[in-house]
Amino acid sequence: MTDTLVALPTPVRDVFDTVQSRNPHEPEFQQAVHEVLESIAPVLEAHPEFVDGGILERIVEPERQIMFRVPWVDDTGRLQVNRGYRVQFSSVLGPYKGGLRFHPSVNLSIIKFLGFEQIFKNALTGQGIGGAKGGSDFDPHGRSDAEIMRFCQSFMSELYRHLGEHTDVPAGDIGVGAREIGYLFGQYRKITNRHESGMFTGKGVQWGGAEVRTEATGYGAVFFVQEMLAVRGSSLEGSRVSVSGSGNVATYAIKKAWQLGATPVTASDSSGYVVDDEGIDVDLLRQIKEVERGRISEYAARRPGARYIEGARPWQVPVDVAIPSATQNELDADDARALIAGGVRAVAEGANMPCTPAAVEAFQAAEVLFAPGKAANAGGVATSALEMSQNASRQRWSFDDSEARLRSIMKDVHDAAFDAAARYGRPGDYVVGANSAGFERVAHAMLAQGVI
Ligand code: GLU
């Protein structure tokens, strides 16, 4: 694990000990569980029935974990074998729901941490969706369209039997965008002989996808920042914003920051970051990353005034607001201290768990507004639930209508986290607030549904 963890209070210590001994080589999963257990102590004090009902022992163990072989043939005729995963964590509030990640770093620990977080994030949206995550250690970078298609078809040839609109509904995540979702959905349709729109979200808008789903995670994170700043009587207008990443979440966080009067000045990929004091040109960024599938260094090469810094992350750049939107543990305590020294006022996690525990602690100690991913990036999965609603009722909502719904969901997520933090004696602590509000909903439903 990246940081030393603080001691847990009873009664959660025993539960965490079991998690550690049962999942010994899974540091990210342990980190995600620890963060939740650490912050829900006041909920457990107020609700002894959650402890007596064995909620904790059950919630840390996935309902089902699927691992499978994904064989495919590359363009040179060579056989390749990857590993596929789907961890179905909790279906107590609705069908399993969560994205698929294709990235060489994927392993069981990563998928379990993401699936565990997804339970509480999805509960927080109030949309009736359970928690799951899946993916593969397949690396889509540098692969041809034909290779991507063959991989997706092989992946779905196994996973299809575990999916369904009332069972488990995947979506995208890192490395899984419109192209991959098309191939995955196509193969499911062929194998099952069903055009079951609601079995996948993030589909193309021409064939059952929802308006705003592509933009939703990034837009939602910026809406969340807006809500946090409003509580302190301030706004995004005129502020400088740093964003890491250059995928879907980062691109649309940058776009919405512009629309709300801020200047987004950074973007990054795994090789380095660019800083553009005039503000990031979203069209150029999209051209390089989405169309050409190139590197972020290209941005600086084509944009006068922009600089490329290799092998570093954008946290040394002084800003008012930071939105880490790349990947887990990309912002550590040193980065947090640099942002604080630069005058940062608010940090919102666009990615899942991008800040290490020590970074979160540093932000909170410095009274920087801090929004955990479970709350700040919940707009993506919430809009997936809107896509499922439209598929079920065969309706299509307009872009403006869908964005207004997202806006209002993000306000509700903010208020649920804010109110829970105040109720449990930690006003302004969005980590305690988001975890407590999400956990309460899941725990009540688990108690009501018996020992399952
Ligand atoms: N992968 C996204 C997340 O981390 C979206 C999941 C979904 O839409 O199902 O929440």
C-alpha cells in the first residue's frame, strides 16, 4: 500500500483483519475497504443493528467473482491469451452495475477495489443499481481495430452468460470506449439472439445509447465542485483548474470547466503532462487523443505557448481547483502539499481513488474542499442508469433534458454527502459523508433482505 494506514476502531478491526488475511496480495482492494471502514464508525455507533446483522462481514466479500481465459489471434497470426474478470459485488439495490477496464495493470485487486467502491457510489446516486466491475489485462494501445474486435468478441463469448439487463449491466472505463462497447454489445446480441438494449450502457446514441453519457462523468465532477464552492459562497468563475488524464473524464471535465467560466490549464497521459496558460483547447485534445489515438506531447507540439513536461504529473502547477481524472493513486502526499502551497481551494476525484490516503488527509488538514470519487464521479454511472430507464421505456431524452437531470442528480449526491457528514458529527467532510450515506442505503436493504 502507498501510505501507512491509521488504526481502525472496533468493531471494524476484526473485519479488516479478515480482509487482509483472505486477500493478502490485494493492496488496492485493502486500501478501498480500509477507507470505507475508517469513515463509517459513527454510522455503526448509531446503528448497532448493522453490526449485529453482519453487514460488514458480508459487504467486504463479493457475491461472485468470475475469472476467465480470453484467447485471440493478433494481426500477425500469433495466439494471444489475456485474463478476463467480472466481480459482482452487490446486487442488493439493483442489478450489478459498473464498467469494464482494459489496461495492462488490471488484476484482481484493481477490479475488486473498483467493484467495492462502485457499491457505495451507485447507492449514493439513488438510482437502484448494484455494484460490480470487470475488465482485462489486455492493452488496447497500438492494436488495430480488427484486433480490438477479435479481443472483444472473445471476451464476450465467455462473459455473456453472466450478464443481462436484470442481472449485470457493464459499461466503459479506462480502455473501453464507444468502439469497444460496440463490439462487445454486437457479440452479446449474436450469441443470445436478443437485442437487449439495457444489458450495456455507454452505447452509441444511434443504437440505444443515452445523450450526455459520454460527457457525464467529467461534467458531473465539475458540477460537484460547483456545489462545494457554493457552500462556501464562492464559484468556479475566474478560477484556474488543473486536470490530469486525457480520456473521457478529463476531456469533459475540461469542457465543462470552460463553460462555467474557469480556465482549465493542464491535461496528461502516462508519459507526462501539458500546461497551457491560455487554457486547454478541447478540440485539439480530442483530435489527438480520440481521433489519432496519439500522445499528449503532440498537444504541446501543435499549440503555441503550451509546454510538455515529460515523466511528471501536473500537481506542481498552481491552481484554484484540481480534478485528478487519470487513475488510482496518481496524487500522493507530496503532490497534495504542492497543490496546497499553490493555493488550491477544492479537489474533486474524477478518477476512482486517484488520491492516496495521506494526500486526502493533507487536503482535509489544510481545509481544502475534498470530494471523493464515489461522490464526484458518480455522474457517469448515474447517467448509465438514465440510459437503462430510456431503454426500458423505449424513450429518448434530449441532450438538454439529460444534462438537466445530471445536474440535479449531482446536486442530490452533494447534498446527501453533505447532510450525512453533518448528521454524523463531521461537517464538511465529504469522505465521511459519501461513505456514510452510501453505506446506510446498502446496509438497510441488506438487513431487510435477510442473510443472503
Ligand atoms: N466506469 C464508470 C465508473 O467508474 C462508469 C460505470 C457505469 O456507467 O456503469 O463509475
